[in-house]
Amino acid sequence: MHFQFNKEKFMALLDICTYPDPVLRRKAAEIKEVDRDVLKLIDDMAETMYDAPGIGLAANQVGELLRLLVVDIQKEDCEHGLIVLMNPVIVAAQGEITCEEGCLSVPDFFSSVKRYEEITVRGIGRDAKPLEINASGLLAVALQHEMDHLDGKLFIDRLGLIARDIFRRKWKKKQKEAQT
């Protein structure tokens, strides 16, 4: 864990769990109360996501089994900046889009994944109030990707047989290289 001084308070850069860490396969628990610990985790997750750099991070990626995600697609034309969602649920979805995805928990691997093109997500925002987000394109993909994490799923689980085989080969090769 690293510490950075930012805006007159310390924020921790959290360690990101990587495949095949078992915590990535566990389903996260609902957040019952937005307390000081949850708010600190939100700040630390956002700092970690920006530092990585990434566009999204789910709590179980940093070893916390809570239904919490942060997303910032960092595009000028996006009306949302940093999105914080607790206990998110997709309440409407339509269309299909195929996007190249990567993951901070599956470093150095990218592949095309099919997702809904447009979604409506409900959850709780950082202020502990209900939040509804209508998302399309990259934002919809990022939200679905992070929500999968909360259910113990990785984007590699959504790959077809050939792409999954390519991933396995690359991962095994990377493991062998790390041992030498």
C-alpha cells in the first residue's frame, strides 16, 4: 500500500488483485450503510483507478467484497465525471455493442467482448442517495464490466472458445516467463 498526500488528506493507493486471485471470483456483499470506512474506500479506489491508470475499479479488485464500483471514462464529451455506485443493478438494457476490453486485474490482455449498448443502472451514490444512470457506448460497457466483477465474473469469462484459448496460452507463457 502506498500513500499520497492529496487535497489535505491522505489517500491510499490500494493493491489491485490480479488473476487468478480467488477474491476475484467471489460475489460481493451489499453495502448496508455508507459510513466513514466506505467513504474512505471510495476515495482510495478512485485514487488507485486514476493512478493505475484505468477507467473503472470494483471493490473486490482491491480485496473488499462490497458491491461498490468507481468509473470515470475520462472523455470530454461525457456528462459524468467520476461515478461512484453502491449496490448497482441494471434495470433496463438494449442493443448490442462489441468493444475491446482490458482489465486491471487481468494485466496485458485485451479482447473483444459483447455487451449491451445502452443500460439504465440504479444504485446508491457517494452521498448515500439513490442514483440512476442512463449510459451508452463506453460508459455502458465500463459499468457492465465493473458490475461483473461484483458477481465474481471477469471479462475473460465472456470470451468465445478461441479467444479464451488465446488468453490461456498467453497467461501460461507469462507465468513461465515470470518463473525464469
